[in-house]
Amino acid sequence: MVSSVLKLGLGQLLVEGGEPSRNFDRAEELISESASNGCELILLPECMDLAWTHPSCFSESEPIPGRYSNKIAEMAKKYKIYICCGLTERQGKDIYNSAILVDDQGIILTKYRKINILDVALPMYSPGQSLSVVDTKFGKIGVNICSDNYSDALDIGFVLARMGAQLILSPSSWTVDFAINETSDPYGGKWLSSYQSLADLFNIVVVGATSVGTIVGGPYEGKKMIGCSLAVGPNKIIVQSDFNEFSGELITVNIDILESKYRGTEIGSMLKDKYANAGPR
């Protein structure tokens, strides 16, 4: 059963490493465009301030709340739109790959720190230590980040669903080798399979918006971020954007927020029945 309908913007932001001012200027353009198109929420990429794994994280990362999150809060209030985005967070000696969800009054509803950190990024980012789901006027929303949705890390999505999430928002930075182009299948079903399994099992929607551009600096220098943002619901792809490595763009889509089918120990029983009926693998 549909409990609400959300008009969502997937903001594929051109992100330059170590260039927060230019990144925020471009982000505001996408946020303004989203609001003009009637979107109630925009999802922006992972580490949209400094870029994922860029060495500027050591010198330019900010606390949350702080200078960069305040910019997002001001834009949310100015354009009367919810914003979910990834930021590079500093707390004491630690740096986190974080994400915030801000409401249309500029209030930070939740902050999440990425847990499933790629090994190449561990010298930069500390793993997060908590998960949460927040009530909004659209329904219950959980936040994770990019590789938190790898098949071997789907327990993160499982926990968000068990906490009641009807929608999982995932700021991402999907990155491929430079030789990959639009004639290739850059993910081989990796993201789609993970998103679809969560959506099908728990009757939820999973959405990832990713950055575009070439990575300069850091362990992934020379690779590129190529869009292909994705929204998946039970038994279907809601939207999958085109391969894009050059310029930012906005994709808008209507999302049905669904009532949860199972709660509490009902989830365990559902999973037990499902896998018992699947037979040998």
C-alpha cells in the first residue's frame, strides 16, 4: 500500500577534488533547479564538498554542524526543499565520510557516518559506529553511503529496514577505470542486484545519486565518476540515469513510499520462510 508520493531529484553533481566553493556553487544550481521542478527532496553525491578520497580532507574537512553543513542548511531553507548529501566531516583527530539529511527549514534531521569504508580509503576515513532512521512527512528515511550497499555489507541496509526505513537514501561516488565508456556495463549488475534485494525483501525504495567527473589526487587518481544514478522499488527499476562523465545533471522522479509489510520478529520469520523455500544453492 502506498502511504505517500515523493517527487525526488537525483542530483548528479560534477565534483572537483579540493574545490568546495565551486562544488557548492554547482550544487546550488541543481538544488534551485530541483525546487523549480517541484521536487520536495534532492539527493546529492558522496563527499560533495571535497570529493571522495581527495587529500584535501586532511586540511579542509569541517565539523558537522559547521561551515559546509551550514551552507546546505541555508540552501534547504532558501529553496524550501529537503536535501540529503555527503560531506567530509572532521571530529577531533578523526575524519569521516558522512551524510546529512536536512529538512526544508534548514534543520539537520540526521547525520550518518559511512561504515563500509573501502580499504584504499581507510587511511583517510574512520568507520562510523551507528545507524538511525528518521521520521519525515514523507515517511521513515534511512541514510547510508555508496559501498554500504555492497553485497557483503547488506546487513547495513537490513538494519535500516528493521528500524522501519521505507526509503533508503545513499549519496554515492560510483567510480570506474578511465577506459570504461558508455558502451560498457560499468557495474555488471552490482548496484542493481544489491538495491533490488533490499527493495524486494522489505518493500522499500533504495536510491543512490552519484557524482560525475574525473578523480584528481588520492588513491583513485585517473579514474572517473560516471553517474548512472539509480532508484529501485520492489520488483522494478524506478529510474536509472545515463552514463555521464562530463557534466552535472538533474533527474527527477516520483517515488511511491510504501507501507512496511513486516515489523519486529515478523521480519525474521519472513526471511526464514523465504530462504527455506529457495532450496539448495
